[in-house]
Amino acid sequence: GSGPGDGIAAKQPVSLEAGAKGQYNPHYAALAKQLVDAKLGDSILRLGWEFNRGWYTWRASGHEKAVAAYFAQIVKTMRAVPGAEKLQFCWNPAQAWLQFPAENAYPGDAYVDYIGLDLYDQCWAKDTYPFPKNATPEEILARQKKVWQQELLNSNHGLKFWCDFAAQHKKPFCLPEWGLCNRSDTHGGMDNPYFIEQMH
């Protein structure tokens, strides 16, 4: 894709592969220095979140190895800046609508401090969301429970999968983004105390 609109790199093509080769490392070294100068050298950074979905420029489908190598380049570069040795990094796929198995873009334990997952109460599976017209509270709750059990918790690359993945890699698991969903396409669970209880 095209690069920044102005500055020294204006309009220069950019790519994940270039990042994997370290071509953008000076930018990350500068960022680390700015964090240190601002007394934020112990921050947790979430690089390229939701890379396994399709709407971000850094989407990784077809570039899994490059994304993993790019992540490692960033971590090595930033931690090498004096005072930034305590920076921590969260590797953060999204649940659902997987374009590829996100673990194929894992950069390695040396470069990851936290494994995170973004999880929202939304679903496109049959007989879940949207709710039928005039659904009773009991019917709504039954669908919300189905979404939790079959889609969010136990599905392929659902919450349980990622908790287990984090444990296997001896990394703390975290939820950088999560919440209820009131979607314009009606595929959200709306006001859902059951979801909140289960997340707790």
C-alpha cells in the first residue's frame, strides 16, 4: 500500500514484508525513545491488533510469516533503546471470522509478553442472532447461551482455544477488547447479562 501522506517517507510504498526485513525499524526506535522521554518505558503495546481480520491495513492473510517477523523486528528494535527494556508487547488476534489460523502469525515466545483476544457478543450462526420478532425473554436467553457455548467459548479459535494457547506458551492471557454488541445488522446479543456473567 501507499505510505504516509507527508514527511520524509511521503507516498513511498509500504509493505509487511518490508517491515519484516527491518526497513521501518528507525520509526520504532524513535517511538521507544519518545516513550522513555515521557516516562512511559514500562508500557504495554498492542501491535497490529486483530491482524487476522480483513479491515485493517496490517491484515495478515497471505502474509502470516511477514507479520510474525515484523512483530519481532519491532520488539527487538524498541527494547534495544536505552530505558525501554521494560516495554511489554501484547500479541492480539480477534475471535471469529478468521481468514487463517492466527497462530500461523505468532512471532515466538521471545517477542510476546501477553496473548490477548478481542471478543464481542456477536454471531452469524443459524438460530442465534438476530432474535426473531416478538421473541420471549426465554427465547432470547436461550440464543444468548447458545452463542456463548457454541461460538464464543468452544468454537474453533474461540475463547477456550486461546486460553489454552496462552497456557501452552506460558504467557498471561488478556482481553484487550470485549463487550456487548448492538449492531446495525442485528447480529449482536444486545443487553446480555449472561455474557457479562460468563466473561466474569
